Amino acid sequence: MNDLQTRLSELKSKIEGLNEPEKSILKDIVEILESIIGRYATYQELTKEKEMSPFEFIKQKKLESHGDRVVGMAYYLYKYKGVDPFNVKDIEKMYEEGRLSLPKNLSDIIAKQAKNKGYFIECNEKKDGLKAWKISASGIEYIESLSEV
């Protein structure tokens, strides 16, 4: 980014030696480019997210029950890994990566979070031969509403 800003500064200096109307046209172009670069830099700062491990994410969001962890892991898969839809095997992998012991009936926990809380939407098609789910808008909102440590 600094390289672009440096080059624009150099270009501004060169423009000063030009005659009108080229001078004003090029000045306008430089202003537009500076504005774009500034917005891009701001966008980069706003969207820069440190990729954290599933363990760090669970700890940060204080996900203590298996129900909350499953929703959090589905969110993590969707937001950080681009996995959408997910199946029970994807959640099992997240438990492994998070170094957590698996609940006895993970499929049941997923189904309950879908039916009772509306945090998941069941997909019509299977994923790798298993029932597939998508995290719902309310599931996303729930995880994002949780305070961070």
C-alpha cells in the first residue's frame, strides 16, 4: 500500500510541470486513486480477522454446553473455513481440532438445536452420504451476540 502512495506522490510532482488541461485532468485522476486507496486500506483494516483455532474460538465465545459448542462449530465452519453445508463428520472434526471430547450423540444434539432453537436448517440433499445442515440466520446471530473473553 505504501508503494502505491509513494508512486502517487511522485506522479503528483510530475503533474505540476504539465500544462492545462492535462494537469487538471491528471490531478483529478490522482485524487480519485488516493480516495480508492484510502477506502481499500480502511476496508482491509475492518475485515482483517485473525484466523483462530477452533479451541481458541470456543474459549473466546465461552461455549460450555455441547449444544452451544455445536452451534459455535457450525458457525466456525461457515465463517472461517467456508464449509456450508456441514454434516456430523464435519462437527466431529471440529471437536478433534478443538481437543474436546465428543458428546455421546452428536447427531441428536444437532437435530435438537435445529428443532428446538432454529439454529440449523436441514438440507434436502445429503453431504458425503450423511444428513446435511446449514447454520441459520438465527444461529449466526446467536453466536455473534455472545460476548468474547
